[in-house]
Amino acid sequence: MINKKQQVSVLFMLFSILFCVCLITANVLETKQILFGPVNITGGLLVFPISYIINDCVCEVWGYRKARLLIWTGFAMNFIFVVFGALADVIPGAPYWHNEDGFHAVFGLAPRIAAASFVAFLVGSFINAYVMSRMKISSKGKHFSLRAIVSTIFGEGADSIVFFPLALSGVVPASEMFSLIVSQVVLKTLYEIIVLPLTIRVVKKTKAYEGIDVYDNGIDYNVFKVKE
């Protein structure tokens, strides 16, 4: 019997944990509405863009295949959180407990919102990783800053284009939908640009520590090929 042991990178594991925590935290923070100047945003905007930054770092260092594993792992953990939150929400509370409305506001995610969130996350995350991967090959590993920003624009753009019509069509006026999508993409991209110096340092130190810098030459970009 041959016992094959696979080593797991500690840094990749930590990135994965942080990625999942950010997604779950964003779900909770989404319940708070914030007025940011003339634009209405949700509390999730504080943390959700971090998941795209982690996506960029993982794709840059370990390649698209690890990013694909990361995305599906985040999806699974987020799905578990939403399912158990919904289950706890529908179970009647104790007679002496009087916080039903507050609990429902946080964990009573409507099925339409949940479905839109899951689909938008997968579409946006995979587009972000794909653009990052292909641009790295075409630029021969140069211009990381440009690649990080462009991939975020495509990823966040796809995320918003999918999420808002699916989740809020019929709720938000059609005349407001376009401005809502654009404002979200702009704010999330600005977030990426502001923290870009930190992202660059993290990527450089991670590459040095891991001793790798993966280029996705000849790989299969099938999003469902997780075991590759």
C-alpha cells in the first residue's frame, strides 16, 4: 500500500480561512444600510472587497487552480452559514426571548436574495480569477497593480450586474438600477486601489516565503474541475 502525503501551505490555509470569514461577515453586515455621501451602500462593502483582494493574491502566487479551490470552498462555507442561519430563524424562539425581529433581520435572508448572492459571487469571483490569470501570462508577470485593478473591475462589475437585477428587480426602480450598479463597482474598485500598496507587499512576501510564482500555461479553466 502506497501512502501519499500531500502538504498544505500554511499561508494558503490562512488565506482560505480569511476569505471564508470575509464572505460570512459580509452576509451579516449587508443588513445595515449606510449613507455614504450621496450614495446608499450596505455594511458589507466594508469587508466584501477583501475577498477579491485575497482572490488576486492567491491567483497571483498559486495560480488559477488554487483560486478555483478557494472560491468553491468559500461558496460552501457561506452556504452552510446561510442554511443554518435560516434554520435557526424559522425555529420558534423561547417564550422569554423577545429579539425575534432583530434575529430575523440578520439571519432571515430571503431565498431570492440568497440565490442572487450565491450566483453573483461565483460569476464575479471566477471572472476575477480568470482575468488575473490570463493577464499575468500575457504580461509575463509584470504590471501586477494593473492586473489587480482590471480584474477587480471585471469581477466586481459582473458581480453587481448579476446580483442587483436578480435580487432587487421590481423593488428598486429600473431608472435607479444602473446608477446603483455603477456606484458599487466604482466604490469597490477604489477600495482595491487604496489598499493596493498593502496587497503588493503581501504578494511579494508570500512569493518569497513559498518560493513559487505560478503561471497558468495550458491549464483547464473549467470552473467545475476542482480536483485538478
